[in-house]
Amino acid sequence: MTQETPTARSLWTEVRDAIRGTGADYTKIPLRRAVFLLAVPMVLELVLESTFAVADIWFVARLGASAVATVGLTETYLFLLYSIAMGLAMAVTAVVARRVGEENHEAAAISAVQAIWIALAASVPFAIVGIVWARELLALMGADAWTLEHGVGYMQWALGSNAVIMLLFVINAIYRGAGDAAIAMRVLLIANALNIILDPIMIFGFGPIPAMGVEGAAIATTIGRGTGVLMQLWILFHGGKHIRVLASHLAWHGATAWNIVRTSLGGIGQMIIGMTSWIFLVRILASLGAESVAGATIALRTLMFVMMPAWGMSNAAATLVGQNLGASQPDRAEASVWHIGWYNMAYLLGVSLLFFLFHDDIVALFSSDARVIEVGGQWLRIVSYSLFVYGWWMVSVQAFNGAGDTATPTWINLVFFWMLQIPLAWWLALHLDWGSEGVFWAVFFSETAVGLFTLWLFSRGRWKTAQV
């Protein structure tokens, strides 16, 4: 009978605590343990979130390139929604983390409720536009005849039910800021399991449930995410380990809400700039054919999936920066970012090697179309050359956001994505006739440059004086 060594027992205990969640004070426990306890559930959370995208595209790809293009074109508009949701999430993580670091849990709960009200209000315009003008939005993005006939329902469900997306992002951000990252992970585990079970049933039919095609993928995702939101709200009102909302917190607090909105404007701006640059890139790809959009969509979903661990570690940096600045420990805040940055780089070097060696094989898991495989493989190969640099950008940006300085990354994105990436993509792809490969090289150059510049700016340390 074998016995575990003390080191093995200790590691297992740490993993168990990270997954279950602890009441640890992340401003006082050893830094490496704080990083581990936060990063493990945040990594798992975002891996689970990204499986929504991978599961959808794997099943939808069985319906053909135009069905995949429907998902890709719809996602260009969802990216605008994600911009607002992620911008709010950045703000609420920063504000809640700062209040928890100050040991003001009452103010943290009030801030959480205000973020939920703001998210619900922001979801209404997207729902109306998505339901009423779905066909026109798809046509605007250059959709083919199949998509305009069969893909309208997908967009109506995806945008019409966007409130569940907004709440899923924002409430999980509340948990991350408070240090209850394990709760966010468990919510997405349930939501994602439902999505994977329902996807093939809704798309292809089962028993009395008719085949709904690509529209069924959106319905399955909405049910999964909606269930996750109900679970989030139940836990929020019954209490996590670091935050609990009471009935007395539900009132509207104008000053607190404005502080969240003000802090989120930079986050929303940086996300809108980054996301809308992708819309322009998709429009360029759409002019090259549905196969180009489909290949790029598969590559993007694959990238989103494998980069989720890196984003999870980066989110841990945001929480640690916010809480340690709240506890007046700026040096510890900076040290946590450098720790996580090296972990991120090591992980993404491994991903880069995988993409370089097996780019076409990875895309072929989702499609048998030779042109789709060629386009998707191009992107994975090209991105493999600099993914580890982009990992430093992710950590540095989250350090700014966790500190509440969301304006600096906004200006960085404006320069590198709008002023560099979009014009370069157009010039290489259409003017020099490089096609889809020109778009991907433009992404390579712009994201390598933004990674190096943001890391340099972080090292100057002005983010330590941000106020939220």
C-alpha cells in the first residue's frame, strides 16, 4: 500500500481548497498560495466558458460551412455585447476587490447589486435590435443566401436572450473580485454541461423534439446559460465565503452605480475597440467567401478555448492587484503580476508549439472542407509565432484593470487595433492580394507590438495610484 508524500498531500490539499473555495485573506497569505488558490478556479471557469463556443461550433459544423459562417457573423455583433459585459465585469471586479481589500463588505455587496441593475438595463437595446432586425444585420455583414434563409433564428435567439450573457459575465466578476472564484467555476460547470447535452438534441432532434438546425444551438446555449444565472443569483443571496447580498442592498445607489459606470467606460471602450476591429476583419474575410469566414471562425473558437487558462491566470492578477491596493500593499500587487506573467508565458509557449506542429489537424477536427482547413490552419500557424508575447499583454492589461485604470488599455487598443491592425489587414489582404493570410499576418504584427508596449508601460508603475 503506497502512501502519499507530504508534498503530494500538500498539493492535493491546495487543489481541493482552490476548487472548493476558501475564506483566505489574499492580501495576507503567502503570494504563491494566493495566486494558486485564485488562478486554479479562474482557469477552470474560463475553460468551461470557452467550451460553450467549442461545443457549438463542433455540432454546427456538421451542417456545413454556411452554418458555421452564420455563427461567425452573429458573433461579430455579440462581440459588441461582450464588450459591454466584459467592460462592466472589469469595473465590478476592480471595485469589489478594492472594497474587500479595505474590509468593507457592505460596500462590496452594494456595488455588486448596482452592477446587476446596470447589466440588465444595457441588455434591453441589444435584445430589441437582434429580434427585430436580425436579417438586416446578417445581410450587412455579407451573409450568403443560406444564412439569410436559415440563420435568422440563430441571431434572434443569440441577441434576444443576451441578458443571460450579461449577467453571467457580471455576476461571475463579482465573485472573482470578492475572491470567490470557485463559485464562478461551479456555475459554469453546470451551465456548460447542460449546453453540451442540449446542443445535439436541439440541432439534430431527439424523440418528440424536432431538428432545429443552427437555431437549436442558440436555444441550447441560452438554456444552459440561463440556468447558470439562476444558480449565481441563488448563491449570491445565500452567501459565498467573501460576499453576500441582503434585501437591504437591493435599493438603487446612484453614487455607487456611477462609480461603476465611470470605471467601466474605459473597460467597455477597450473591449469595443478590440471587438470592432474583429468585425472589420470578418468583413474583409467575408469578401473572400464563406469558407474564409468559416475557417477563421473555427480558428478563433480554438484560440478562445486554449487561451482561457491564460485569461484565468490574468484574471487572478486583476483580483490580487485590486485587493492588495485596497490593503495598501502596492509592491505585493506588482509582485503578483510578475509571478503570473511567467506562468502565462510558459503555458502559451506550449500552446504555440502545438499550433505550429498540428495547425491543419486541429481545424480538421471541426471541418472536412479543404479550403476551411487551409484558412483556419493558416491562422493557427501564424499566431503560434508570438502567442507567448500576447500572454504578457493579457496579464499587464488585467493589472491595469484590476487597479481601476481602465483608460490606459483603451488608448493602447485604439492605437494598435484600429490605427495599425485594421489598415494593415486591408492593405495586405486586398491591396497586396494576400487574401486571408494577409489578415492573419496583420493580427500577428499588431498583437506582438501591443504585447511588448503594454508590458513596458506596466513596468513604469503609474497604475499603482489609480482610484476606484
